[in-house]
Amino acid sequence: MAKTIKTAVAEEAEKSLSIEESFARLDEILEKMEDEETGLEDSFRLYEEGLRLIRHAESGIDKVEKKIRILNEGEES
């Protein structure tokens, strides 16, 4: 399925979020998904966005962990 321009723009915006901003957006998504007024299609779109945000946050956390390991190795020398 081809990405829409709106989806592509949203994905690019997600990449610029900090880890904290990603978690804040995930909280917003959870609230919307728990709302009984949210339809199935919107829930699916929010679910997809949430997965992308989780991957983005995990990647950011991995980078921070690698930097910490490098710094710790430098102190041990």
C-alpha cells in the first residue's frame, strides 16, 4: 500500500522528536485509543503511529546506552 503524503510528512516529523517527546505522544495516542469515540480506522492509524514512535524511542535509547558504554570504558582506562 502506498504511503500518503500526510503519512510521509508525519513519519519525518516523528524522526525529529526527542525520546521524551516520543513518550509524551505515545501517552496522547493511548488516551485517544481508550476513548470510545475513536473509530476502528483511527485506532489502527494511531496504533501504527505508536509502533513507529516506540521504534524511534528504542533507537534513541540504544544510542544513549552506546554513548554511556563508551564513556564508561574511557574512564576505566
